[in-house]
Amino acid sequence: MIEVKNVTKKYGSFVAVDNISFDIKEGEIVGFLGPNGAGKSTTMNMITGFIEPTEGTILVNGYDIQKKARKAKKEIGYMPEGVPLYNDLTVKEFISYMADLKLVKRKEKKQVIENVMEDTNLIDVQNKLIKNLSRGYKQRVSMAGALVGNPKVLILDEPTVGLDPKQITEIRNLIKSLGKKHTVILSSHILSEVSQICEKVIIINSGKIVAIDTPENLENNTKKENIITVTVEDLENKIEEAIKPIEGIEEMKLQKDNEDGTKQYSIKTKADIDIRKNIFENFAKEGITIFELKKSEATLEDAFMNLVKNEEKGGEE
Amino acid sequence: MWAIIKKEVKSYFLTPIGYVFIGLFLAMCSVFFYLDVIQYGSVQFEYMYYSAATILTFIIPILTMRMFAEERKNGTEQLLFTSPRSITSIVFGKFLSAAFVMLIAELFTLVYLAILFYFGTPHIQTVLTTILGFFMLSLAYISFGMFASSITENQIIAGVVTIGFFIITWFLPNFSTELTSFSLINMFNKFPSGLIALEEIAMYLTFTALFIILTIIVLQRKKSIK
């Protein structure tokens, strides 16, 4: 559906996006993940044809976004960052204008507008001026603008920024349901959001793609590090002795010295072994009371931090 | 293009801009109608337009300064330029809608003409050429105002650049008589004598086309440097 081939974007000597390539298949929900300034918006702006890449080509549904702009742009619904809207128009007028811009046929227009307003729950506010709407509604109006004309690809730039938790859930559900009919690309720096909604994640940092995978795979790959967190009451300071006999421990660090006299340690072990049972037995023998014993799960957050950190180290060498 | 014209014209009248422009224009015309026509007891409608042409310098930016600057500032240009519409049709749409508002303002001045017809018989040919010439002048002004709006995201700067440019062309003949034919406002002075000044019309249209094309180039170019 979308093919990005060796795309580079330079601003003078600053390279915002550095030779990236990826494919997105029909019906996929793909998340763009990256720290601020990583090049997410720049990449999206290039896919939508708002800015031109310095090098490389982008095909949308087989059409080159630069050479066959009209055909390619017809397949795209774009919700830009910060939800820019025409504040002097009413919701319905705005959607109607977007329908005109997107070459919706006059006969179908009325029906198209109705459907879009229904999908995004805007019927109640259709005659209100956009400037009088709350942020959550504005977000939905912007989404409606992207949806009108039934484009095959939806590109949503930070769709949940600035919303309250309830609205975030609503928008996420909306995106999920849209994913059944459209190919969706969304950018975000909220990791839990991406792992909930997306089937595929593209992690991008300093203009380069660091990883393309499913959220599950990314999490699994990060699990190489096996860390156990344990909170103990160790009055006689015997913890060093207690863990000595346990095999496979690589490192133990004191994390926190709590006020109630307990201490929190993190114990790093070799991958694929679980020493929780040994810890329990040995600590009991030495008279150390365990308050908490937990094996940390790698999250997408860890995967992300790792990838971004590695990348930075690589850059310094 | 129709979609853009429809929306732009609507925007002029959803915001106070359209009303302020037409109101200000007509208010100034009334003053000149009184000073230049009524006070002399003449029926020479075109005298009002001589003075109105100077006022155009200061009110055209009301129509043009927001055209692209506002869209860029608000980010709505992202909606516009990612739609399947071409930059050319967007530019023409915006240009024609400003021209349309100008035309409405000009048609309102026919009320003054009606008053003159009630009391005397104005020379109809000079009236028509004056209105034509004035519209040509405003098209040229609008095209430059639109160009100024396309180069910045600050409406004030767009407006000031526009007024500054008009004032410079206004005073060109003072520097050298050879530059007279490049002064937009001087070119207008031929029309109220009842001539369809083909040379001047050609100049106006060339100027208008030039700045429409420059606007398109600027917007196209912004895609690769933005």
C-alpha cells in the first residue's frame, strides 16, 4: 500500500530523515515511535506529499506521490499534528469543504458527510462553530476531515495528544475500528498506546529506522536481560552471603534504602534461568525476610529505550 | 477550484474582513463623491475613482494579507496542500475569491452613479472604462498582495510589504519620467478619460499573471525547503 524507498530529507546540512525504507501492507495498523524530533512528522509529511523528499521515492497505492500527486493524494486521509482546523466554519461546513477538496462527487456528498459524522460521533455538534468546541471534539473533527472521501490510507500524527484519559480511550477505539477498513499509520511517543493499537511498530530515532517489528517481538527481544527485584528486611546484613551460593547471578545492586528499614535490590542474572526459588530458600535460611520478590517483564518501553540508547552510543563511537 | 472559491468567499463574510473591506471602501468613496463630485456640482463620476485609486493602496492588504499567511500560521495549509487539489487551482481559487469581493465593492459604487443619473446625464462610456480600469488595477494589486502573503506566515508583515510596495510604485514617476509606465496607479489615470487603454490593460494583466505565477512558484518551492 505504501512503499517508502531510500528517502532522505535534508534541511541545509541538517539531515532530518536519513535514507529510510519500509513497506506497509494493506489493512495494517502501523505505529511510528520515536523521541521528539526523531523525524516522525517529517516522514509523515513526506508520505502525504506536503513536503518533498530530498532523495528517494514514495509510492501510495502504486502511485508516486510527486509524479502522480492527484491520484496518490486521493488515497490518503491526513490528520496533521496539533489538529489545525478552520475555526470560523461549523463542523458540517468544515467536513463539507474537506469533501470538496477531496473530490467527492456532488451526488454522494451529502451521504458521505452524514456517514463520516456518524462514525466520529459528531452529529450533535454539527452546527457548532469549530472554535467553540473542546479539544476532544476538535480532534474528532480533524479525524472526520481525514476520513471523508473514504481514503484507503489514514495518516494520523499524534492523534491522542492533549486529550483526557476518557477521550484517549475513545479515540483509540475509533482508530482500532477504522483499522478494519483502512490502512492506518499513526505516530506517537506514548508507548502503551502503540502496543495496544498497532500490529507493527517502526521505531525511528535521529532520522533513522532503528527497528521494524511487531510490539510482541520487540518486547521479547528485549527480554535478554533477566532482572529480579527483591525487597528485604536484612537486619544482619547477610544478603551478600545469602546469594553467594546461587548460580547464574551476574550483578546485584542496591536500588533503594527504604525508611522502614527494608532495602530494595535488583539482581541481574543470566537469561533463561529463574532463581526466585533459590532466593526464597536461601534468604529464609539466613533469616532475611522477603517483602517483595518480582521478575521484571520487558516492556515496549524498555525495547524502545534500549534501541534509542544503542543508537546514540553507536553515533558517538 | 470552485470548492476553494466558495469556501474563501464564505470565509470573507463569516469573518468581519469582507464587511470591513467593503464598508471602508464605500465610506471613503462617499467622502470622495462629496468632495470631488458633489462640491463641484459636476456629474463626472470618474473623479471619485481618481481618489479611490489612492485608497486602494491601503485597503487591498485587508483582503490579501491573510490568504496564505494565516493558513501557514494555523497549520491548515497542511489540509489544503495534502488534498488532491493542485497548487495552481488553490492559488487561482484564492485570487478569484478576493477579486470577487473587490467586484462586489465596486458594484456598490453604482449607487452613486444612479444618484448622478437622477440629477443629470453622466457620460456612460467614461464611466464604463473607469470601472474597468479600476478593476484591472485592483486585480494587479490583489496579485501582489497574495504573493506577499505567500512568502511569510505573519499577516502583518504581508500587509506592510504590500502597502510598502504599492507606495514605491506610486512614487516611481517622481524618480524618473521613464518609470511612469511602471507605476500601477499612474496607468489607471488613462481610463477615466474614456479610453479603453489597451496598452495599460496589457500591462495590468501581465503584472497580475506575473505575481500569480510567482505565488505558485513560492508555494511549490516551499515544499522542498520546508
